[in-house]
Amino acid sequence: MLKRFVVVFTFFALPCLSAQAGQTAEKFQREDAAVLRAALNSRCQTKDGYVLLSSTTVAPGEADEMGEADESGAFSDLKRRNGSAASLPESLACNGARLHREQEIQRFFVRDSMSVSKESLDEAWKKLFEAFPGATGWTSVSIPGYSPEGDIAVVYVAYHCGALCGHGSYVYLRRANDQWKVLVRSPVWVS
């Protein structure tokens, strides 16, 4: 009798549970895209050139901590969710942020072909800007982290624009009326 119950459960209940898990994963992917669009919105609205948006997510710094500044718990989730890189959806691209493969961007900065001097970095940036006319730099983003309630999100955003040009920050967002709005940008590095 127990065997029969297990068989019936396996054939009928597990597919339903699996479908629910798939719907939950899809919801999170849609939610992630909505958060990332809101975090990149100011970049998408710019009329001054465009940034290359890396197609691969970037992890926040391992040593980065928000401590008591993050009472929401979103930062812990950000660290947890960014254990490995993920691909960004094409839907994140806009006029001010054009999605490009990470390899297309990084090929200019391959360490084997250049020394570590500032001049070689300047040359790499010059080649990147020649290859992508109108580009002002490149941006990488993390997968968002969420508060347990799901109303606060945080994203790591890094912007690079030259050998001594760029910044990285954590962008905190709040969901209000089913839309994500930027609360604060917390800088963590400037070059």
C-alpha cells in the first residue's frame, strides 16, 4: 500500500511541485530584470554616448560588508546569490547601455599582451574606444539581492572608463506600487 502511494505521489504530485518551482524561478528572473532595469535607468536615459554593458554578471568584492548600514538583509542575499556568474538577458539593453559579451570587452585588457604600466592601460582603453565609437566606458552589474520581505533590493554596479577613471557602488532600491525605485547609491571605490 505504501509503495502504491509513493508511485501515485511521484507521478502526480511531483510534476505539479516541479512546475511551481519553475514558475518561481521564472518570477525571480523577471524580478531580477526589473531591478536591474531600474538600477540602470539613469544610464539608459543619457544622451551622451553609451556604455558597454557586460553580458556576464560580476560578483561584489569578497571583503565588502555593509554591516549595520544594511538593516534590510538584502546585502547578505546579494553575496549569497552571486557565487557564480550568470548571463544577463538581452532585454536589459537600451540606447545608453548596449549589451556586449564580456570577452569582447575584456580582450583589450588581456594581461599577457600588455605590461602593467599606466601607458599600456591607456593604450588598451584607446583601442576599446576605437572599436566601439561613442562608447564612454563599460559597466558590469551583479545579480540583485533581496530583503526577506522582498521589498528592498541591492545591486553591485561597476563602471570603468579609463586607466584612472571609474567607480563601483551598491545601489539600493525599494519596490513601491510594483515598481523598483532607487533609494541610495553607496559608493565603495573610485578610480
